[in-house]
Amino acid sequence: MTSEPLEQPPEGLPGLDSRALVPAPPARRRPRGESFSRPPMARMMRIHDLIQRGTHPNCTTLAAELEVSDKTVMRDIEFMRDRLQLPIAYNALHRGFAYTGEVNHFPRITVTEGELVALLVAQKALEPYKGTDFEKPLRSALQKMSSGLHESGQFSIQDLQSAISFRPVGLALQELRTFDTLAQAVSTSHVVEFDYFKLKGKKSERRRIEPFHLGCIDNQWYLIGHDLVRAKTRTFALTRLSNPKILKQFFRRPESFSIEGMMASSFSAFETPKPERVVIRLDPFAARLAAERVWHPSQRLKPAPGGGAVLTLEVGLAPDLENWILGWGSHAKVLEPAALCERIASIARAMALQYSS
């Protein structure tokens, strides 16, 4: 993976869609060594330790000790005083900070049971990425979020570990370097080139794209952008994309682009031109399962005479919709539109022929 130096975007560039997943903006310039400093809670615990020893540390000595700026030290001190209720005051005689009252220990930040569950869910969500390039940065981010948290009440993370789990099926493995390159191209509005292997293609093709958006659909990442050769907006699965290269060419994303508008009629990942009324008869077994989830915002489920239900969707016809219907097997039957009914019947007949011999 290589990338050319990036040009600066011209002034007045329209803001990017807040829903686009892009890298964080460059951090401010830090004092020497600050990028390797302790997490905030660890810093405050160190400040507490120095104050409790009676060493009267000041901003200058603390900044050198913790390898951060004086402003960062002051923010930590203010948090300890105002949020943690520690009796910190500046002692002019000793020219440093001291406690004005008795402090036996550093206060713990308690969390509720709901917050512990949310933290555990985030941790469990990382498990599918174990062994991939995503594992290290994701785990690092989670550790930063949970730094300094302590359990409270009659529950603990250890107790919850055995109560919650994730078991994703068909998880697509991504390459972090590819993702980072594309995210950078999206965030800086630069044209990107890459090799792409279409599902029905025999070899990869080099594409030149104006990248608009990165989105995750059904555990798989997709890049959505304007294909400069085909002059159309396309969707690309990152699992079939390789050798990305950011070019110097800068582009302006159309103000009319909206990921919600683009995918409004889609059932899943396939972009469709217009929605159609899809009616599916579900037997009692499928009806109960279908009622437990929201498969599409347009879905309407009504009881059917004799049992079961009728599911109505306003979606575009695409392979992902067909695969979902086929997944119900004999528990579902398409009633409308006629073209979709015939398509499902044709696929079912082809499947049956494979087992006839």
C-alpha cells in the first residue's frame, strides 16, 4: 500500500457527513513525551500519591513527572477537586499543592450495573476480531475507556462474563491498512485507486473512485463512491478490494449525497433504483420469528386467516432480498410482485434439481 502526498483541500469545503466513519483529526502538538503519558486516571492517582506524601508538587514539577503540559495538569487538578471532591488547594508557603483535609485513599469512580453491562458488551464485541489487524487498536481503545473504573454494588464484570456472549456468523475479515487508507481518502476528499474483484469477475479491475462514505452492513464494510470511469455511484465490498492508493486529485462531494437517501429502498447492502411492494406469506413458525426482529423500516406484519402472518415490505428487488426470502425455506411464500415470485420459484427449482440425482 502506498500513498502520494496529499494536497490541502481548498477553503470553503462542505463538511463531511457526520455518519461517515473516518479517522480522528490530527492531535494538537504536545510537549515532548506527552504522547506516551499515562491515561488520565493513572495521572490523577500519581498526583494524589505525590500530594499525600507531602511533597507539595506544583504544575511545573507535575508536568515534568507526568510528561504532559501545564494545562493538562491543571485540568486534572480541577477534576480531582470538583468532581472527585478531594480537598486540594495551592499552598503558597510551600509553592505547591496540598490537601487541606484528611484523605485516606484515592476515591473510586463507581459505575452502575447498566454501565458495566455496556462496557462488557463492548468488550465482547471485540472477540470476533481476535487475531485480525483490528484487535490491537480496538482493545487499546477499550482499555482507555475502562481505565480507572471500579465495580460497585453486588455485581461485577467477572459475574457478567458468563452471562453475555457474542457469536457472529459469516464475519468478514478486513485488513486494517486498507481500511485506514480508504478512511483517510474519505476524510480528506481525495480520489483513490484500488484493485477490485467483482463477484462474477474472472480477474480484478483497477478502479478510480471519489470516495463518499464507509459503512458497515451485516458485519461487512463497504465503500460507497463515484466511479470516475463508469460515471456512476458504486458500492464496493472491502473484502474484494486491494492495493488502495490515495491520489493527489481532490474532489468535492456532492451536497445532494445522502447515505440514507441512497440506501432508502435497499433491503441490505445492494443499492436499488426504486422500492416495490413485496408481500410474503409466512406460516405460524416463521411468523413468530419474523415478529421478533425489525428486518426493514418499512415492514408491516399482519395476522393471516388460518394462522401465520402476511409480511409487507417496501424495498427494491435485489439478490440480498432474494437470499433472505430463500433462507425461510418452505416457511415463506412470495405473493407479490409476480417477477419476484417467479425468481424465487426458479431458484428453488434449480436447487431441487441438484438433489434429484
